[in-house]
Amino acid sequence: MEKRSFLTAQWRNLLMLNYEVDPSILQPYLPPTTELDLWQGKALVSMVGFRFLETKVLGIKWPWHVNFDEVNLRFYVRHFDGATWKRGAVFVSEIVPKPMIALVANTLYNERYKTMPVRHDISRLNDQSTSVLYEWKYKGHWNALGATISNTLRPMLPDSAEAFIFEHYWGYNKLSGRTTHEYQVEHVSWQIADTSNAFFDADVTALYGEAFSPYLRAQPYSAFYADGSDVTIRIARKLRL
């Protein structure tokens, strides 16, 4: 039976900078019943900036919580349900500008939301390219994630590097040593664009921990952009070992 929708929205202007890390630093965050999903033998994490638009929670548009930006750090897992492998994402950190969003997500889904000022700037540079920038303010300093993207969108190829990063249609959260939250994320396959001049400037240790510092300070393994679409997140269920 299909579960009811918890949240519907548009996810737009998704920028993802991807970094190879030592798999051992992800073990404390790995939910029970899942294992790391590797790309060509590599454990990747993604710094992500994107826009939430037309957001509804349980079918309701909550005042002042409809349009906002999010920046998160995530990695990739898979879960075998007895018949098929489900590919999903796990969040190390999620930053939004609205305290109520963080409260609801942390309470109901055991997410790792924090509230900080977040803003974006998307500026067309010329006929060929656009600048995409996300910033979030921590202890008086604006951290930044950005790139230049092509104005030409194209379909995502199956089994491509972009598909590995973007097409994880499940979310997993560790509730305890034996219990995991699983929720489904539904959207069409996104249109993507070439990226260049990607950069990430942040207080990595303070925001994400010492273990991530040497990896997130290196050059990204890859950088991808997707235009996005309407998204539905279904109500979660619990998985137990």
C-alpha cells in the first residue's frame, strides 16, 4: 500500500559538489539494515545547495515556510528489502533558515537539521552560462557553495555518474543501533547541465566535524547541476534488524 504524502514541494536549482572520503568516517552515521552505496568503488559525500518552493506539509502551506533554501551534506547507501536493492541517501547535516522546519524534521524523522541564515544568488552571466551560489551564515561568517553552469539542459543518462548522485529515491535515518527510518522520495528524472568553476568555502571542522575536514577541503571529485522538479516525500516507516 502506498503511504500518504508527508511533504510535497518543488526542488529547484540543485548544485552538488561530490567528494571521495574514507568509508570509515561514514560508519557512525550508517543506519542499521543499510550498507554504503559506492560509485566505482569510491565512497562519495555531496555538499548540496538547492531551493524548496511551493512547500506543503500534510497538504498545508504553512505561512513563511513555503519557499526557502537548504544546504546539506549527504552520502549514499542501499538497503535490500528481500526482493530488490533500494538506493538512498543519509544526511550528515541539513541547514535551513526556518526553525519550525528543523523542529518538525528532527522530531518526526530524526534528521540532523540546524537553523542558520541561508540565501542564494542565481545570475545569468551570458547566453551560455549562469552563476549559482548558495551561502549560509555561521558565527558571523558567510560560507559559500557555488559554480558556473551551462544554460543548456540535457537528459540524464541511465547509469551515469550524474544518475548515481541524483537518483537515490529513498531516505534513511539511524534511530538506534537496531532501528532505521525509511522514507520514499518521488520525482521524475531531472534535466542536468554542465558545470565549471565549482567552489566550496566553509568552516568545515566547525560545521561538519574534524573527520570530514581533509576531504571537504580538497578539490571535489565531481560537480553536478540539476534543474529539479516537483517532489513528494512519503510518510516514513521503521526498519529493524
